[in-house]
Amino acid sequence: MAYVITEDCVACGTCIDECPNEAIKEGDPIFVIDADACADCGSCAEACPNAAIIEG
């Protein structure tokens, strides 16, 4: 199951560099994860300083 970014996201961009599949894109106002590209590895969730990324 793909990860999702919650409204706790402050759009810092930390997660983007951690994603090996480039599944995270800048959204408005928060970042979004492309569920089809997400490998469910959890790298983004581990890197998020606000714990704004959770398993969907």
C-alpha cells in the first residue's frame, strides 16, 4: 500500500530526495505521492521531520 502525505506537511522538500522512485511531487499547498510509482519502501516517512507521511 502506498504512503500518503497528510495535512501536517509543511512542504519542506526533505522527502523528495529520499524517494528512490521519484514518486513525490510538489503539490499545492503540500507535497503528494503518486501511488502508482510508490514502492512502499518508507524512506520518505523516515526522513519527514513532521511525521506527515503515513502508510495509506
